[in-house]
Amino acid sequence: MFEKKLAEIKDMQRMAEELAQMISSAQQEIKDHMTQQGLETLVAGTYKATYKSVTSRSIDSKRLKEFAPELAELCSKARTTRRFTIA
């Protein structure tokens, strides 16, 4: 009953993966150029691309569990989701 719809989804997923690869490749080409030229900002026509370092901080949960397991447990939360897959 849903075989055709599932086949369509699989085909669209394949196309999405191909597009993601193409996007990644194009982005890498631009980033390589910007790195070689020492640019953080690139303006091309009406488009503006930025490629710069960003520093962020996060909690190392493995280390927190090692040094303060009760605190890690107290601050953790369970999350239940439903996963849809097609094999």
C-alpha cells in the first residue's frame, strides 16, 4: 500500500544526499579561496559570505560525570523521540 511512497522517499533522500555533497563541495571551494586570500568576508554581487573563527564553550559531559557524577545526574534530562527509518 505504501511501497510507492516509501520508494519515492528513498529516491528523494538519495537526491538530498547528492545535493548536500554538491553544496559542501561548492562551500569548500569558496572557503579555500577565502583562506588562500586571507579573507573573512567575500562580497560577490548581491551576496556576502563570511568565513571566520568562532569560539564557543560547552560542558564536557564525560568529564563532568567523572568528577561529579551526582551533579551530572541531577542536571541531565531524558528525552524520548520516535525515529522513522526506511530500510
